[in-house]
Amino acid sequence: MKILITGAGGQLGTALRNELQKHHLLPLGHEKLDVTNFEAVRSAVDSLGPDLIINCAAYNNVDGAESDQESAFRLNSLAPRNLAVASFANDIPLLHVSTDYVFDGLSDRPYHEFDRPNPISVYAKSKLAGEIAVASLNPRHYLVRTSWLYHFAPASARNFPKTMLGLAGKDQVNVVSDQFGSPTFVPHLAQAIGDLIETNAFGLYHLAGSGFTSWYELTRTLFRLFDIKTFVNPVSTAEFPRPAARPGFSALTTLQDPGIVLPHWETGLSEFAAGLK
Ligand SMILES: NC(=O)c1ccc[n+]([C@@H]2O[C@H](COP(=O)([O-])OP(=O)(O)OC[C@H]3O[C@@H](n4cnc5c(N)ncnc54)[C@H](OP(=O)(O)O)[C@@H]3O)[C@@H](O)[C@H]2O)c1
């Protein structure tokens, strides 16, 4: 299959370029294709003639989106709309990636695909608008919600575990203990996407690390893996105010058929540690 990957230089783009090597890949980083530019998107899709597009480009600055709504909506809503229009015109499917943050976090059990989103931040609203654009403009879509992504590649990747490792020289770090989610090792997500695109079973999928934990427990597990002695101090969301509201509980699970289940988040964290060491 000839697969056009947009935003190919990010965490997921990097993992997909590694995972999908049996396919003919057309990886385009930001510098080669600006997905917010409709004419550029249409011309790339028309001229390259892919069989599938996977969109990995996104605006992921959850706090920044509160003061820069335009950037968030251009990249997370308008760009998937551009890709949906261009893929539909070329009669090819589009795989687009969204987030657990479309939920409000008030559930007492992990969210499945048939739960109703209720975004509570600008970032989350922009991602939900992107989902709606894709679902309404190209019926041949895979919409993949995932969460709490981390990878050791590319070297420039910014994510929570890498941030925490950067603080390891300190005596103590304060980490929020009342937000729960499903940490996802990006190569596991890339494998799951590799399986999904073989199915032609279009629709909405939750693909995230199995199980769930808090940022606090995630940090403790990470520090144990690296034998880091820094004390991890649990704090509440109220004690650690941020510009954007975040769901208190956004763990994902799947009810979809085919049921594609990722390894447990602790397995992912161990593989991440092995990859960094
Ligand atoms: N990271 C998370 O924790 C998380 C959680 C849930 C869902 N997701 C979703 O998962 C997907 C993959 O995320 P990720 O962590 O791999 O993201 P990432 O590492 O931040 O990569 C995003 C990529 O998009 C590129 N990009 C930015 N603006 C662009 C534009 N106008 N045109 C083309 N490319 C552009 C960036 O390139 P430059 O850096 O060169 O601008 C970057 O390489 C996204 O849809 C994201 O919303 C992520």
C-alpha cells in the first residue's frame, strides 16, 4: 500500500515510519507539507497518488491552546478537514488521530467508543472538531483516539516521561496524583495502527495502553525503572494550577470490532526505558 504520512517528523510519524516499512511510505514532515494549506494538501495528494493518508500532524500544546485558539483550530480542526476533503476526492481512506481529552473526565470507568465526548479545554474542542470534520467529510475514515503518548524518538520528542527524567537531579518533584489516564508507548500505537489499516473496517477506535494510572504513579514507576532516588511528592490538580482544564479520569478502553488491544502501560514504560538506556 502507498501511504502518505503527514506530520511525519513527530513521535507517531517516526514510529509509523519504522513500523510500516513493508508498505511504500511517503512521509512528509511539516517542512514538506503544511497541512493547514488546503491547496498544498490537495496538490500533494493529487500528485503523489497514495492509497491511504495517515495524519500525524497536530497542535498538542494543551495549555498554549487557551491563549492561541487560532493555531489550535487551524491544525487540529481545519487540517483534518483539508485531508478529509482531499482524500474523499481521491476515493482513498484517511486515518486521523484524536485524544482522550475529548471527554470531560467525570466517568467512573474507562471511556469506550460509544461514550459521548464533552471537551473542557480549547485543545480538546479543537480535536473534537477535527474528528467531526473527518467523520462527516470522508466516510472511509479510521478515527483513532489515543492518550498520554511518549516515545524516545525522535530525539526532539517532548513528552511527560522525558520531562520527568530531565528533573531527576532534583531532591523532590511535585506530580499531580488525581488525574488518571492510559499512558501509551508510541511504538505500540504504531503497531496497532498497522493492524487496523489492514482491516478496511472504518470507524472510531480507542487505541491506548491497557490499564490506567495517575501522573504520580507513572512517575514513580519511571523513576524505579531508572533507579532514580528523587522523591515524588503527590499533589492535587488544585495545588498545581494550569491554564487549561484537564479531565480527572480519561482512561480509554475499546468495545470495537475488531478488538485491537495494546500492551499494558507498564510494559510500554519498560520498553521505553530499555530504548533510552
Ligand atoms: N502527545 C500526546 O500525549 C497525545 C495524546 C493524545 C493524542 N495525541 C494525538 O496523537 C497524534 C500524534 O501526536 P504526537 O505526539 O506524535 O505529536 P508530535 O510529536 O507533536 O508531532 C506533531 C507533528 O506535527 C507537525 N506539524 C505541526 N504543524 C504542522 C503543519 N502545519 N503541517 C504539517 N505538520 C505539522 C510537527 O512538526 P514541527 O514540530 O516541525 O512543527 C510535528 O512533527 C496527534 O494527533 C495528537 O493530537 C497526542
